[in-house]
Amino acid sequence: GTDASGYILGTSAGVEWWKWHIPSSEGRILMEKHSPWKPGIKILLGHTRMATNGSPMDNLNNHPLVVGGTKDLLGIHNGIIWNKAGILAAHKWTQQREVDTEIAFRLIHHYGPKSLKPFGLMRGQWNLAYLWRKAPGVLHLVRHGNPLSIREGTDYTAFASIERYWDGLPGTAREVAEDT
């Protein structure tokens, strides 16, 4: 996407995040300026957003989404969730953001990191990647209806929607099975 950029960094010391309503090429420069390349890096997630709903000028709509009173769940999303309004109504929640991504991370936060219930409630197609501040070295990836490819090298694991994004990188690529 070209409308916004964001990053999540999980280190042995905790979790940091940045997001801007600028294209990915400029976002990468800002990320490098803020220098997330620190000792103890466990996870670095990047996201470039194509705004399909929710204005990218409102940074609440941009990724990563940060959820919880102590901002303890951070995540990125690719796809669409069709039943956001119904889930908000069923849980008696008010909308906080224009983006459908909001409902995914609010459900995950509400039911907890080990619950599968949020994924049974959502309708649509998505890939989700998220982490909790309490466990900054654990990355959660969930796929439903969208392709998700992982490439594993000797000192990294990378993921993207489509395997061709990893052309030229050393390691082994595989597609992630549906609903895993």
C-alpha cells in the first residue's frame, strides 16, 4: 500500500511502535532515522497500508493498531472483515476507528492471546500479525482466506501475502495452511 506506513519492534526490553500517514518509501526512511536496529531485536514488523476504508490522515486508522488501556496488543492486518458493525453491536462496543481492522484486535484483546474465539466470530478474508507487550518475542500469525507465505533462513523468519516477495532471499519458503 502507498497511503501509510508503520512498524512494530519487539526486543528483549519490550515493544516500540511507529506509524505515519506517509508512503512506505518515506516511512522506511523515518524508521531508519528512529533506529530500531538495537541489540536484542526479536521481531520487526512492517506494514504499508492501502486505505480501503478509514482515512489514512487519521493515524488511528493506520497500522500498527494498538489496543488496550496499557497499549498491550499491537498488530497489523491485510484483508477485509465484513461484519465489524455486528460484532461491535453484539459486544456493546462503540466504534473507535473507521477501519475494519479495529474489530480483529479488539476481539483478540478481549478474549486473550490463546483464544480461537475471535477468529470464529469474524467474517471475511484476512492475515493478522500481532504481539503482546508481555511477550515481546512471540509473534502470532493468523491466516483466513488470504494467502500467507513464510520464508525461513538461518537467522530470520519473514512473511508476506505472496511468496514472490521473497525472490532472491536465502532460505525455504512455504505457504501457511488456512486457519492456522
